[in-house]
Amino acid sequence: MRTFIGHQQAVSTDEFVELALGTPVELWLGVEGETEEERAARLDAARDILADNPGLADDVARIAAEVIDMHPELFDVVPLPRPARRRATRKAVAA
């Protein structure tokens, strides 16, 4: 099944989110190993985007709700089997 946002095909989950939001996921989540200076610049850019688009947080919540509604199987939780417990054997000591 192919997923399109506008006229662009989303090939991965990250690309779907990026196309839906209009910003890269890394802008909001950061990247591993970023410096404090890079983090500050990223957060400044995120604040500017939120200031320019006050409804963005509501749009994200709406998109998330739509995805959950369209694909509830993504959230099926299957309990993992628990490993059998081994009982420690105790040896009796003669008194």
C-alpha cells in the first residue's frame, strides 16, 4: 500500500511525519550527539515555527488520532511469554 501526503509519496514513517508536519522529525526530537549550541539553535527554530503556526500542536494531535483510528493494529500489544522460574534446590543439613 502506498501513502501519499499531497502529491508526494511517503516511503517511511519518518518521511510520513515530515511530510504531514512540514518539518523534519529531528527538529522536534533532536539528534544523538548534538552539541549544546546545536540544541539551542534547533529549539530556537522550533519556537519560531510554533510562533508562526499556532495550530501546529492541534494538527499533530489530530494527525496522531487519525493514524490510530485508521491503523489500530499498530497498537496491538502482545504479552511476551515469561521465562520459567527455576527453583533453587535446598539441601538439608543434618543436625
